[in-house]
Amino acid sequence: MAKESRAHLYTGMPTNLTELRNSIWLSDPGAYPVIVVLTFACGFAGSFISYCAFCNPDVRITPGRRQQLIRNWE
């Protein structure tokens, strides 16, 4: 049953990125939830890393604050 339902899919090796995207990922409707979940997870992780980097007082990005042992800023 699985062989018949995937008979329309590309069976050879893709030669470039466009063939890979179109023939493997976008031709199978079962891949759409995977793409949505991965996009959400990457967006959430990126936004959480950005939030922690800019709002956490323990993260010291500026060179003047990196060498201080005791935090005296707010």
C-alpha cells in the first residue's frame, strides 16, 4: 500500500537543492506538519535565546562589564 501511495514521488537522487525541496519535502503532504513543527521550534528557540541574551543580567556582552567580578549595575 505504501508503494502505491508514493509512486508519484521522485525515486532518483536529487542533483540540486531545488529538486530536493520540491521532490522530497513538498511533494509529500505528510511532511507539512514536520515543517510546521520545526519552524515553530526554531523560532521559539531563537526568540528565547535572544530574550536571555538581552534581558538576563548574568549575560555580559559589552567588553566593559565582562571582567567585573561583582555586578554593580541593574
